[in-house]
Amino acid sequence: MTEAFPFNTGLFMQHVIHILFIVAVLFLIRFVINHFIGQVVERIVLSHHYKTKREEKLREATLTDMFKTVSAVVTWTIVVIIALQELGVNLAALATGAGLIGIVLGFGAQSMIKDFLSGAFIITENQYRIGDVVTVGDRSGLVEQITIRMTKLRDLDGSVYFIPNGEIKTVKNMTLDYSGVVIDVGVSYETDVRKAEEIINEVGKELAEDEDWRSRVIEPITFLRLDSFGESGVNLKAVGKTVPMEQWDVASEYRIRLKKAFEKHGIEIPLPQRVIHQKKSAK
């Protein structure tokens, strides 16, 4: 009894070998392209004359990663098309068939296109780069990867967030061009605020001139205003500017020095206090 659909093993192996050969060639071409992507991106970045070397490196890393991702997507798309052709699949009929349209929509093509468009705007507008620290919604972290589809963040405890670009509405970039330092400190109501202002400015100046810290400080931390009246004291605010990514270390060192300076001049940082009035009972 003959088989209804005879299987030609030799012909099938020829198709497989042909597919493997083309795949190998495509991946070799991709390897060569990726090798030159870094050099091309470096020239593009240098032509834009960014303010600092850090800005250049972050932009270069972001564009390089993006172009390599596009290269991978294009390579795999071509591989799939060639494999289907070699296996005798009628791509024209498949592309126009209602079944394919249903499958594409089922896999969320609309949301994927939205992700791609959002990713393109994020990269071309330089909203943030690999190496920036950002807040996206309620998630904050270091940007480790940006593709045309998603952004990868890693927070302080090591957790990683994969955020589709299409879901990103507002981004807070804490390391673009420079970083800000905001210091809130409370002092007792008995404190001479002008004296506290003088000490705050003096500590900020000393830190900015310190040999170990001056390369990190752009503008010394200075007194901004008496911000509010609290339950136990008055709240003062001081601000400054640092090199991107250095604001947390600079703020920590400043607080240590400010505490010592306040102790030296007898300025009290108050603890929460509560005054209780006891009503005498009538005899």
C-alpha cells in the first residue's frame, strides 16, 4: 500500500542545508554590521558636540544598543521568511489570509506598534540614556537597556523592571546634564536663622573647594529659604548642583559636615516635641 503523501527525505535535507547556509551567511553579515555599528555611532555622536564626555558615552551606548537590536530583528525576520519560502509556504496567500490577520491582532500587534513608536521617540529625542537614573511611574532605577520595544530598569535593591515603551507617559530623569541636591534640615525655634544660613553656606563652600569633592560639585550647596514652621522647629532648605549621579554622595557628605558644624556652633537639630497642658479638676 502506497503512502498518500510520500515524504522525500533527500529533498527535505537539501532545503534544510540551504536554510542553514543562508542563516549562517546572514548571521555573519550581522556580526560584521555590529562590529562597525560602534564606529559609525561614535562618529555620529562626536558630530553633535555634547557638553561632556559622559553625555557622549551615554548617547553612544544607547544608540549602539538600539541599532544592534534593530539588526537582530531584521536578521530574524529575514530568516523566518527564507525558511518559509524554502518549505514551500505561499507567503502571498498567507499574508492576505484572514487567518494571519487574526493571529497578528491576537498577538497584540497594535500595542507592539505603540511600543515601537514610543521607543523611537524616546531614543531620537534623547529623553534618557543607558546609564541614567530615572523614575517611570512608581518605578525608579538605573537604565540598563533601551530597545525600540521596552526599557529595562534596575533599582537599588537589585530588582529589574521591564517596562513596555508604549506604557511610559511621564519620565523623571535625575541625571540629565546635571543633578540637583536638595537638603532639608530642621533647627530649633531658638536658633538664629541668619546664623544657620551663614553656616549652611560656609559648609557648602568648603565642600565645593575640597580636593576630593570639587570635581563632583558644579554649584555649592547654599541656603535657599526658611521653608516652613514645624511642630518642633523651623525647616530650612538648601540646594546645589552636582555632576550627574553624584548628588547622593555629595548630599551625604554635606549632611555629615553640616551636623558637625551645627554641633560646634551650638545649633540644635530638634527632636519631635509635644507640649501637654493638664487641666486641674475642680475641688
